[in-house]
Amino acid sequence: MDRRHVFAAALVACGLVAYAIEHRPAPVPTPEPGPALLNLRGKAIGPTASADLTTFSALCEEIAACLEWDGSQPEEQRRIKTGAALEDLRVAAREARCRGVSLGAKQPHIRDAVKKFLDEAAGTSGDSLTPEERALWVNAFREVGRAAADAAK
């Protein structure tokens, strides 16, 4: 190889380095953090704490599944169309599953933490549920179910 080839190769290398420096990809914006995961560990009290958490976990998972299934039905066949109807479902499910016993009365620390989480994650509106709001509620109930199951262990 003569000097011309070495010089040309050096120029090409410098050009590639300059191109790479000049054309770096733009920084990717950092996504905003999602809502914090719910932690119910240490919030249940008394001799029935683990059983209460297990029951509550199953109840929340079932409400999420029912709400999700209802949303997959044709609009005219949906039964849960408003936040108020969702609240009625939640109360009826609790009464049926817990035979009228209020887990919130037995476990006030859990009740308060879950209420705060649901209000922040899904809102408090009793109006019509949009598909986006329904998805928020499904995800929120699943998160509560997961947190209760984790705390029961």
C-alpha cells in the first residue's frame, strides 16, 4: 500500500467518526413513572388477617374479571355502564362472598389504603364508564388483588 491509499483510508475513517458524532440519535424522553404499586404488607391486624387478605384478594380479582368480561360484550348487552353500577357490583360481591361481614370494618388500615389507591388510580366518578375508565378500574382492582395476595403470604 502506498501513502495515497493510507492517507485516503485515514480520511475516510475521520469522515466516518465525524459522521457518527454528528448524527447521534436524539435522547429518548424518559417516560413518566406509572402509579406506585400498592403495598398492603403490615396493614392487616388480628388473628384473621391472612384469611381476610386472601378473601379480599380473590374478591378483587373476581370483580376485575367480571368488569373486563362485561366490557367485552356488545355495548347494548353490558350491565356495568356507570361508576355507580360498578359500586353496586362491588357491594353485592362483597356481601355475597363475605356473607355480609365487612372486611373494611375488620381491617380499617387496609380499607383506607385501598380507598386512597382506587381513588387515585381510577377516580371517583359515578358517571358513564368509557373504555379507558373501565380499563383503569380493571387494572386497579387487579393491583389491589395482587397486593392483598402478597400481604397474605
